[in-house]
Amino acid sequence: MNRILFNADELDADGRATFGGARAEHVLTILHGEVGQTLKTGVVDGLIGTGVIERIEGEMVTVKCVHDREAPPPWIDLILAPPRPRAMKRLLPQLAAMGVGRIVLVGAAKVEKAFWGAQLLKEEIYRPLLVDGLMQAGPVAGGRTVRGAVWWTEGQDSGASFKHF
């Protein structure tokens, strides 16, 4: 992880966050976190800055964060005919890490209709995958998914047309 990201509701009014799980494990084992150590931190879809480790209790870490600057904006959007859900699950963190701002999923002849009902398209499923990618690369915004924007069909006159649904 290049930047420890928090959701806005994880920070208290003083900018403190206490966290465990994969983020704390990374801080403790990979970064060899100690009290007083400074980390790169940020708020998902918000500001970036630094956090100083204030307390380590078991597998929980408390940091005091100062987020005072804007993150660089995502630099590209992607239009994608979705692959199968298993491949899409591996692809989403990588796209977020590359700086993709919006992922527009479009129907195509080879996309199975059942894909549009897949669990992966629910925000509570794909959002953590995108945040994992954002933490690897360091940005704090990006990886918004817009599903079913257009459907490509062959037209008889011009060769092709768009059909919105």
C-alpha cells in the first residue's frame, strides 16, 4: 500500500482513525509501524495528507491525520465490454491503480445478458476492490462504475447505431 485510505466516517472530528484488518497488518508487518511514524493517508474521494501513528494496541492502530491537499484527478476514463465476473474481479483493482476515473460498462454481442444481474455490479461488492487498487497506487479518487450506458447494435443504413437503455 502506498497510501492508507479511510472512508470519511472512519475519521473523528480531530482527524483520528483507529483501524485493524489488512490495513493495520500492512502498517505493522510491511512498514514496521511504530508510534510516531508518519504514513501517507487519505480519504476516499477526498483529500490526501499524512497520518502519524499515535497508538498501537494488539492488531489495532490509531493515527492522527492531517488531510490538507487535493489528490491528483484521475487521468482517463475507460469504456469496457465486461469480461466474465471472475476476470472482472481481478481487473477492477488494477484499473483503479492505473488511474482510471470512470469505468463505463457497455453491452456487446459477446456479453451474456446474465452479467447485468451479477453480484459484482453491486456497489458493496465492487467498491472494496476499487479501494484496494487506489491504495496500491496512491490516488484517492477513481474507479467509479457506470453500468449499462449504451448497447451497440448493427444498423441497416449507416452500419451501426447506439441504443440507450
